[in-house]
Amino acid sequence: MTSFILSAIKAMPTDDYVGFTFFVGTMAMMAASAFFFLSINMVEGKWKTSLLVSGLITFIAAVHYYYMRDYWAEVGESPTFFRYVDWTLTVPLMCVEFYLILKAAGAKTGLLWKLIWASVVMLVTGYIGEAVYTDQAAMWGLFSGIAYFYIVYLIMFGEAKALADKSSASVQRAHGILCKFVLIGWGIYPLGYMIGTTGWYDFVDGIGLNMDVVYNIGDAINKIGFGLVIYSLAVSKD
Ligand SMILES: *C/C=C(C)/C=C/C=C(C)/C=C/C1=C(C)CCCC1(C)C
């Protein structure tokens, strides 16, 4: 731990705001993981797995942030590979959260697999546009966006929504907030993608933000936010 902090200070100039968000991101994800894991024994049995998954999401992110911070400090480039490995593990786990809260209303694993496949398509096409065929970023971003909207459709209007309507009031409430995270919170990522890739209108570059800062803010909001929605569902009294 001391060597981690020392190397972070050594390798991080005070004006490196990208590196700073990787550092704070690491700490935030670690703290959130401790919170979710330690809360498991304070909630009713039926919510323990959901809280465990919340902790796994932030824990997996914490480990990736540890490496991404280092990569940024040493190489000075966007850690695209670690970023997408992180997302490929954590986004499907967020799909699992939807499945787990809707299970009591009869959610089938078929729904879970649809969500997982759509998220894999979304992330693989995004990776191709960001790291492989960078001159075709717009086209791959479009493919990724279609998969993203399919996820939005499933949870807000499709199968998952129908199950939420049959659920208890507290599950309905949690489902509704999680949907907003996917619609608004996940919407932060395409913005980061447009900032980090070429072939878009100039106003995107004019925003003057760094892609990794946008992704890091998105991750903090979505991963910790998702977990807190699950936590408040787990401690609610109905
Ligand atoms: C914890 C990590 C999360 C919730 C990551 C979510 C990532 C996305 C919703 C990414 C979406 C993208 C598009 C919709 C189009 C452009 C490419 C992506 C991959 C950035």
C-alpha cells in the first residue's frame, strides 16, 4: 500500500487531472466495495446475492483502476485495453442485478442472456472503433449504440419492464431508478467515445474534456450508484 501511494505521488504531477481521476476512482471503488461487502450480513437473505454482486462490480473496477492509473502514469496513453476488460466483466454483472431483482416476479435466464449478449456486442464493437479500426469510429459507434438501445428497450419497455410491473413496490422503484442509470448514466460513455475518437462534429472536441475523465466520471456514477440503489432496496421494509 505505501509503495502504491509513493509511486502514485512520484508518477503524478500536480496538474495531471486525468491521473488524479484514476487515483480517486481507485479509492472510491475500493471504499464502495468494502461498504457493499460489509453490508451483506445486515440484509435479508433474498438480497445477499444482489449486494455481493454490487461489491464485485466495484471491486473488479477498483483492481482495474489500480492498473489503469499506473498505465496512464507510466505510458501516458489511454488504457483502452484494461478499460474494456473492466467493462466486459462489470456490465454483464449489472445485467445480473436486473435479473436478480426481477427473479421473484419470474425472470428467466433467457432474459439475462439477451442482456448479456447485447452488452457484449455493445462493448466489442465499441472496442473495435476505439482501438482497432479507429478511422471508422463513427460506424462502430453506431453498431454499439444499436446494442445499447436494445438494452434500454428490454429494461424500459420490453420483458424486464413487464416483470417489474408484477413486482413489489420497492422492486418497481429500484427497477425504475436503475433504468434511469442506464438511460442517462450510461449515456455518458458515448460522449467520452466521441471525445476520444475522430470523425465527429467539431463541437465534440470543443467541449475540451478528456475521454478518460469522462469515462471515469461515468464509472463512478454508474457502478457506485447502481450498488447504492441495490443497497437501499435491500434495507427497505417491503
Ligand atoms: C461500469 C461500466 C459501464 C456501466 C460501462 C458502460 C459502457 C457503455 C454503455 C458504453 C457504450 C458505448 C456506446 C453506446 C457507443 C460508443 C462506444 C461505447 C462502448 C462507449
